[in-house]
Amino acid sequence: MLTNQNGSLGKQPPTVTIDQTTPYNCKSCGSKVFDVRFMLRKASKIQTGMDTDMVVPIQVYTCADCGQVAEDFLPNIPGLYGGTKQSDTTSNE
Ligand SMILES: [Zn+2]
């Protein structure tokens, strides 16, 4: 017989206490305080098959002082942030 085990005891995340962590400072101004913000990605309705375009929010951290995005904590999505210095195809001018 097969039993389905949802939420079984698998890998548990390592327990880390605060004193085992290291501080993270803004690379631009050195601030230690960050805001939680969202980048938005749009999925075309043609891709999703829905009636309207879909918005996909991606949580990011920005420096509370200068607004610099903490790039170290960005999800690994190619072209999500940076690298777009208007050097490639100019489409909106
Ligand atoms: Zn900053």
C-alpha cells in the first residue's frame, strides 16, 4: 500500500540565531535600514491565455536612505535589474 505523506519530515531549514548572522549594509551609502518594495513583471495575455495581462510582483529590498536596490537579494532572474543602461535597443524614444 502506498501512503501519501504531505508535509512529512523532510529536510528542515537550519536554525540560525541572530548572533550567527552578519549585517548587510547598503552598497551605495552604507545604511543598514531597508524598505520592502516590489518590482512588477508583466506576463502577456497571449502567453498566459487569460483575458488580461498578468502582473507578477517580485519582492525586493531597497535602501531606506538612498533607495538603492539590495541586488544581493534579488531573485536570479536574467535581466531583472541592472544591465539595462539604455545601451541596448532603444525602443521608447
Ligand atoms: Zn543606501
